[in-house]
Amino acid sequence: EPEVTQTPSHQVTQMGQEVILRCVPISNHLYFYWYRQILGQKVEFLVSFYNNEISEKSEIFDDQFSVERPDGSNFTLKIRSTKLEDSAMYFCASSALAGAQDTQYFGPGTRLTVL
Amino acid sequence: KQEVTQIPAALSVPEGENLVLNCSFTDSAIYNLQWFRQDPGKGLTSLLLIQSSQREQTSGRLNASLDKSSGRSTLYIAASQPGDSATYLCAFEYYGQNFVFGPGTRLSVLP
């Protein structure tokens, strides 16, 4: 069964460093998403992406964050200058249709630890 | 701001019991809702998707219902098994926004 994959599974970085989290969505999906979950807290929406541009973003997704689909398969989340509070589990998801009409399939997540 | 709550926060039951997990939302202008399962340290697995025009969905031992007028959704698990132990999350998608997640119910099914 097709699945969303994410790399790395765990990333440790120093505060102020840039990190890039990578996702490979399911191949025929057109809509892509990033979520995060701070330890012990709710899953929070960050951004959705369709047709090579951001569809929606939350107030969490500030200028330090960016997303890109650099080729036909990868979908990346970049954090330009990490802060301690960026430590969280980051989940990528994809869907064939817009979220209202279709199930979102989630990857296993990348655990980001900022020291 | 939309809020999603889940009751109970944690639940421990003996194997074989039928159980109900509850989810409440404050704004009835929803597109759909999904119930997810999250295993410790893992991603989210979608269990059921209910469109706003539907009232319930069933998959195997799982049944989810949606009552927009009361702002509630329930997930019913029949004949629970130890393998059902996980955190169960409900998430609502609102018009013009993406998913708003509840805090989850941590379920333990004891053999």
C-alpha cells in the first residue's frame, strides 16, 4: 500500500541553525500538508500546498518557515533559524483531493530537537 | 477560534468491552471530520472520514457518528482488543481552514 515517507526520523540541531525536513508524498496525490505536535500537546496545522503554491497557512507558519516541492516527488519544510520552541514532531500529509473531500494520509513524522 | 475537546482524556478497559470516545466542537460550520489513531512515537493513521452531509461511517469494529446540531462526534469501538491500545484523535476541517485537532483520548485495552 502506498505511504507517505519522511526523512530523517530524528533531527538534532543547534539553536539558530537551518533545518530541512523532507517528505515524499503518495505519488498521485496533489495536496500536501505539514503539521507539528509539540510533546504532550495537540497536533497543529502549519501549511497546505497545492499547484506549487501555499494554499493556507496558520499563524505558526511565520517568515522562519518555508515549503518547497523541488522536484516531482519531494516536499520539504525549511526552518531558517531554529528556536528552542521549534522542538516538536513534524508530520507531513498528502491527499488526492482537497482535504474536505478526501482522507489525508500522514507520514511517520520527524522528531526535531533544538538544543 | 474553533475549539475541539475530547472526553475522556484517558480510558482503561478490559479486553472485549465495547467503548465510546467523545469529541466536541464549538463551530458547526465544518467540512468534515476524521478520526485518527496515533501509536506512541508514531504518525497518524486515518480511521474514518465523515463528510458534513453524512451522519456516520463504519469500518470493521469502528463506527463514527457526527451530530452537527449538538456539536458532537463519537467513535464506537466494538469488542475491544489489546491491539486497539493507542491515542485516538478527532480532527475537524472547517470552511476555509485546515484541520483542528482535539487533544486525544489515550486508550489502554488490558488482556
